[in-house]
Amino acid sequence: MTLSFHHMTFTHDGAANPLFADVTAHFDSGWTGVAGVNGSGKTTILRLAAGQLEAQEGKIQRPAHAVLCPQRTDVAPSRLTEFLAATDADACVLRGRLRVGDDWDVRWQTLSHGERKRAQIAVALWQQPDVLLVDEPTNHIDAEARALLREALTTFHGIGIVVSHDRELLDTLCHQCLLLSPPRAVMRPGNYSEAEVEATRDETSKRRRRAQLHQELAQLKRESKRRHAKAAQADRKKSKRSLARGDSDGRAKLDLVRVSGKDGQAGRLARQLDGRIAQLGQDVAGIEVDPQHHTRFWLEGSVSPRRVLFALPAERLPLGRERTLHIPAITMLRDDRFAVTGANGLGKSTFLRHILQRIDLEPDRLVYLPQEIDLDGTRRIMNAVRRLPREDRGRVFTVVSALGSDPKRLLQNDDASPGELRKVLLALGIIRQPYLIVMDEPTNHLDLASIACLERALGDCPCGLLLVSHDLPFLSAVTRTRWQLHAEGSEVALGMHRRAH
């Protein structure tokens, strides 16, 4: 049983250039991680492996039974009801291990995204496929559930391919990683951290070699300029047109120089150097390096003239029929950086909605990024970006590029990936010079490189931040105050800790 890409080339419909060109990769039993920046084709690799897409060139060899768990959780898994009713040992163990409720099929739309993802993974594992393809499995899942999920995925013994920004998951599961940098894809041994070290070492070596060749090229061009000048001077000296009509001795000397070949030596040396310069230029062009991103894009005016962004009294909010959320009095100043954390189901999104409904800010000065946007919403947003005035569109592209995505490639596809869409939404907000940015799970769907870019960007942010996330290292880097949700029986309390790090 094997899954292999043999010299595979794939191009999206309508795209000018291939996304992947001449990719060869072998996936054997165990887990392979797939990593790359948003928009680099991670989900496309999974769909090619599943047989949902076909390559235009090359060959893909697949086992018969593959199951793909997509990023989006809008629709319940097709076999969820069957799985919930199953009485076999595997189904019972998975339902308990991933804490899947017996009625989740009938109340799918009321489930949190984290609960939906756990159900999706449980149904996939229950089917025991030859190939299990998982796209961002730990999105929306709290720390405890992530540990349960990692344990569940380690029980799978077929061919597994996982796309994730969760470094701990990739390091725990994977014995090799496919690193994407379109149109290239390189398989490296080891878990993600090991593969990234090797890739960084290779990238550093390539940059050093390219810099060396650039220096040699500059030296050769200077020498070429000197030789061509010398050749031109020699041409002027050997010309008979400058001799007097009766200067037979001078003409004889020039003829002797031409016969001996000395007249063309400077020109030949210059032409030889031109050949070396052309070859060196090809060598430089042949060294492909990954782009480096810069995150200086904040506009002046993103600081509220008001010292207090909002001040809310203490309140009690119902959480369904069983729990109540106690919210203390909260005041947020214009440069505050708040984090909200807590397990799934404790009311983080309810708390966020409560805040958003009561903030008294001009709509253009408040940026809100929700956890998820459906496919129709994605297409509306991307069409809106295309209709922006040129200057605003350029500003959006600057932010998207600084966050690690290629805006030109992004505009080629209406169905932007969830990670790319988050960058676009943040960019659309930033050009409005916001006073407050509210983000629900900001690192969900972002690749590891993009998370680092976002972390640096928010570190420079001059406005207020209110972030809901399970990503504690990220929150520690960009926020100063943490609001922690914790359950006490049927009551959920919100406690404040002054420093998140």
C-alpha cells in the first residue's frame, strides 16, 4: 500500500502558471506533515492525494480508500448519524476519547467549531481508511482537547497526511514533512522542527551562495566595461581614416598589426568576458530563494483620541439552559491589549458578542475578525477587494504580503483559503486606521510562518487589541492582560490576570 506523486504538475483552472511543477514525493505508513505559507497549496496536496483533483502531468498512485477531513466545519460529516448510533468498540472508544455527544448530529448548527472538529475527526478515524488526510485538525480546540486529539491520531496506522500550524502536533505525529514553496515541494525527513532546521540551513546556504555570485557578477561587469573601453580605444587607433592620404608608412604599420592579430585581442578578451557574465547571470537566476516579509504597515491615526475605548458594568449572561456566565465590570483603555482564554464551551464567543454589541465606536474604527466565514462570504470579500480603488487595493496588498502571502496569486482564486482570508480581512481593517481590533482565534488556519508575521505585526500595533485564542504562546507575545474563563459547577466566571506573559 503506497501513495506517491511522480513528476506531478498541477495548475488551477484559469491560472497562468502551475501551482506545482514536477513534484515527486512518497508517503508511506505513518504521518507526514505538510507545511508552507497560506496559499502555497497545502489543501490542494490533500485533495490531489484524495483523488478530488487530478494532475495535468505526471502520475499519482493512490490506495483505494481515502478519507479527507476538510478545514471547514460548516457541514456535518456524511456518516455522523451512523457513527453516533454504532455500537462497535471502535465507535464507543472514539466517542468517549473525543467527547462526542450523542445528539450532535441533530444540533450540529449549535455546536462550537471545536466540537464540530472533534466529531469530524472521530468519524474519519472510525472509518479506518487506507489514507487519512487531515486539514488543520486542532483549529478551535482547547489545550485539553488537543491532547486528546493527538492521542487519537497516534492510533491510526495507515498512511496519514496532516496539514497543521500546530508545531507540537507535527512534532509528535510526523516522521517526515513535505515543505511547500510553489512550484516546488521538498520532502524532508524528521518531524517539523527537524525538517525546518534542515530547510533553514539550506536556505541560508542558498542566500550566501547567491550573494557571492552577485558579488562576482558585479566585479566581472566592471572588468567588462574596462575591456570594452580598451577595445574601443584600440579600434580608434587602428582606423586608417585618421591617417593622411599620403602616409604610406602608417598604413603599412596598421596592416602589419592586423595580420599579426594584435588588433582584435582587446575585443576578443571583452567578448570572452561577456560569455562568462551571461553564464554567471544564469547561475544567479537558477538559485531560487523564499521571499522575506516585512511587517511595517501601520498607518498614522490608529490611536483613539478617547482614553477609554469602552466601560461596561458587571452582568450575568445565560449560556444555554445549564450555565450562567458572570462578567465583571470591564474598562478598556485605548492602548490596552486584552486576551480571553478558556476551554471550549465556556462562553468565549458569547463574551465577545456581548462586548461587540456594547462598544460605542465608529464602525470604521472597529475591526472584527470572526472565527469562521463560509464560502459565500469568502467570495463576497474577495470580489470586494477587486473593486477597491487602486490606492486602497495597494495598501491591502502590502499588508497581505507582509503577512506572508502572495497577493497576486491570491486574486487568481475566488475561494481563498481561510488563512489567506484572515489576512485579507485584517488588511481591509488596517487601511481604515482602527482604534480597536477584535479577533476570534486569530491564529486559526494560519501557517507557522504567517503566525510569526502576525505576531510581529500586532507587536507594532498602535491601537487596542482584544483577542480570543487557545494559542497561549501567541497571546503571551502580543497581549498584556488575560481574562480567563473557568467553570464552577453551573456557573462560569471571568477572572483577570494583569500580565499574560
